[in-house]
Amino acid sequence: MKLKTLLLGACSAMMLAGMASAETLTIATVNNGDMIRMQKLTDDFKTKNPGIDLEWVTLEENVLRQKVTTDIATKGGQYDVLTIGTYEVPIWAKQGWLLPLDNLGSSYDVDDLLPAIRSGLTADGKLYAAPFYGESSMVMYRKDLFDKAGLKMPDAPTWTFIADAAKKLTDKDKEVYGICLRGKAGWGENMAFLTAMSNSFGARWFDEKWKPQFDQPEWKKTLDTYVKMMKEDGPPGASSNGFNENLALFQTGKCGMWIDATVAASFVSDPKQSKVADQVGFALAPDNGLGKRGNWLWAWNLAIPAGSKKTEAAEKFIAWATSKDYTNLVAQKEGWINAPPGTRTSLYANADYQKAAPFAKMTLDSINSADPTKPTVKPVPYVGVQFVAIPEFQGIGTAVGQQFSAALAGQVTVDQALKSAQQLTTREMTKAGYIK
């Protein structure tokens, strides 16, 4: 009996030891379609790494940013892998909040990453985040509605063309709206769109001395054009719509045009997800003939916070999720059209992908044409196309986004929103020491 008890005890101890050796990575991510797909495919990772378990915290974009920023700034240590954007990476790396990704493995091929995307994730020659997908923005439109209206979308449209087309495509009785654009407040929601749009109107956030520019005519013209288009030809409740809400509207046939992230192209072109998949066309983001288009540059990336105690396991996961092998896994399970876009040169050289993804060239052209170092018509002291790469921008951008969302909702006028934006931005930039 004693021997049996001893054996049982030894087995239990071994089981407990085995359980203790399994590491659980807590991964914070955004609720976008590509990330949801990744979660479904993680059995492949677990098979290759049996000692690592995964726990997901999947959040809406604005909430994710808030929680992750709070956790990393307070060294909370809640997450082992973070999904963060191009904006955060260089700022957080400089603060010492992220660990460099030095051990992604010999087969990872860092040099295959698109230069435009990789450069935004590199500080002092080291990669601090690996891109899961990269994007610019472009026009997605309904070819059938354009044909019906007797319109032809140029490859490189102007804002005047877009506004005129929106009028001709709108049929409110049938719940078809000429244009769908982001209205939900947030520095990475409505302000990503509006900042990129404003660049093409000749506007800028700050002059060379960091003085806010919302009192200038270029911003007035940007916001007037946006609010007028959306009120006349946009869907109801547009001030609550972000990326996911507009994606759902477009996929159900309610948008004539949608200007948003190039990553949406695979979702709107997939007949399993989109009622209008066979009627979607693509064009470059609009311009005003001033030398800048209204397209942004962004990547959702995976990074390791400096407070993580599970660095080796976290790096293994990041290497898996952003590798060429993962791209091939998605292609095998879901088709080439759904491969995560905008990160690797090899994807755009792949004949199978080119054949499956009619938007591939437009996506690559859009990514390559966005220049974070010269984002505006007039000179500026900052880097960033649809954001300003300073730590204060997160708070200021969201506060300005709330004013502009209120203007879209009709709660304030465009002039009031711009006046408030100028005042609050001046106050915060003075407090932070940028304005003397």
C-alpha cells in the first residue's frame, strides 16, 4: 500500500512539474479580421511549441490602445505580447518600454520586410516590433453602381470627383450611401482618416515652430468637405462608425465608395464575407493636385514589453505569427487572397498572390507612396503621415477627434470644432514645452 501511495505521489509530482513547465503567454490584440483569423490558426504554433499556451485579450481598437498604454507606462506586466501600431513603436522603444527582437530565428528573413514598414519599427538599428500586417489607404468602390450612374473611377481620383460621384451614387430609399468614411472619435480612428485627408488639402497639424494650424484655411476646407459629403451622402449615425462598422456597411452593399485601410480589400473581395465581392474596384486615395494624396501608412505589429518574464516564448510566437510560413499557412487554409498584406516583398512577387488579389499592386503602390518624413505640402517639424510621432499626440489626437466627431454629428459647427481643436492643442503643446 505504501509503495502504491509513493508511486501515486511521484506521478502527481511529475504531472505538476510538467504543468508548471508550460508557459502561458498573454497576448493583447485588436479585434480586426486578420487577428481573429490568427487566433483560429494557433494550433499550428502549439503543435510546434508544445510547452507554450496562449491566452488572448481581444479588444476594440480604442480600448486596446488605452489598456496597453496604461499597462506598459505603469510597468503593469499584464501582457507578454502586445499588438501596437507604427506610432507607438519608436516612441516606446526610446522610453525603454520594448525589448528588441534579436532572436527571431535564422529562417525569419528580416530583409524581406518592406522597407517602408520596417523603417518605422526600427530604432538604433534594431527591430523593436514585427509587422503582422501593413497598410496604406485607398478607395474601394462598387463597379456596378458606377456603371449604373454612368461614371468611371480614375486610378487616381481627385476629391472633387469623389464628392460628385458620392451624390450620383446615393439612393437613400434603397439604403445605398454614396460614401462611407470614419466618424468615430479617436486618434487612430477618425483622425487617421482626417489627418491623411488634410495632408492632401495642404493642411498640417503644426508649423515649423509647433504652433497648431487648425485656425488656417486648409483645415477649414478639409473639415467642410468631409462634413458636407457625409451629411449629404453618408450613412446615418456616421459619427459612431470606425473601420469595422464601415466594413460591415460596405460588405452588405450599403456603400458606393469607402476610403479606408488597404487591408480591407481582402474582406470586401471575399464572397464568403461580402455580398458585393464580385463588384469591387480599387483606386488610389484622392488628391487635390497639390502633390500629396490622402493615404496613410500603418502597420499592426507584435512587440514584447520590457516587463515580460517570458521573452523567449514571446519571441517564438512573434516569429511564428509574422513569418513567411504563417503567410503560407493562411494561403493553404483560407486562400491566397487572405494572406496578411503589406509586410513582405516576397508576397508581392508571388504569382499566386497576384492572381488571387486584384488589389495587390494598388496596395503596394499606396504603401510606397506614403512618406512619413515629408507627409505634408508645407514643411513640418514632425514625422508621421496620419499621426504626429510625439508622445503627446495620443491624448491630443483623441481630444481633437472628439471635436470633429461632434461636428459630424451636428452637435457643434465646423468653425466651433476647429476653434476648440486650436485651443486645446495649443494648451497641451504649451504645457508640454513645445511652444515657448
